[in-house]
Amino acid sequence: TRVKSRAQCFRFFTEQIEKDLLPQRKLHVAVLHAAEPEAAQELYSMLTEHYKDGDFYLQELTPGIGFHTGPGLIGISYYGERIS
């Protein structure tokens, strides 16, 4: 998906998580970045405030992946764990 601003990007990530996961699942999220630590920290903080129960990680991508994406990439990886 293409977005026009960082705020739209962060909102898209949040909406996508809510769309993909059922409310009764514990969230596991990794915020990934390539040479963009401030923006990644901003997204990480937004997600941890919005989703109180979950495991959250902030990771810098390896140079091998960063070589293909270029600097400035911000992304997320996530899955939900069923809560009994």
C-alpha cells in the first residue's frame, strides 16, 4: 500500500493489525527499520500505547536486507497468539 505521510503509514499499520487479528489474541509485534531509528521508535511507542497486552520488539534490519530496501524503510512483522 502506498501512503503519503508518516501519520498515514502508522495509522495503516494499526488498522491492518486490527483487521487481521481477533480481539482475543495476544499480539506479538516487531517494528523494523533501516537507518530510521527515530521514526521506528515513534511507531513502536504508538503501538505499545495502543495495545497494552503484547510483546513488542524494535529491531534494525541487517545490512543485507537494507541493501535491497534502501535506508529509511519502516515496517512491522506481527502475529496473534490465541488466549485461552
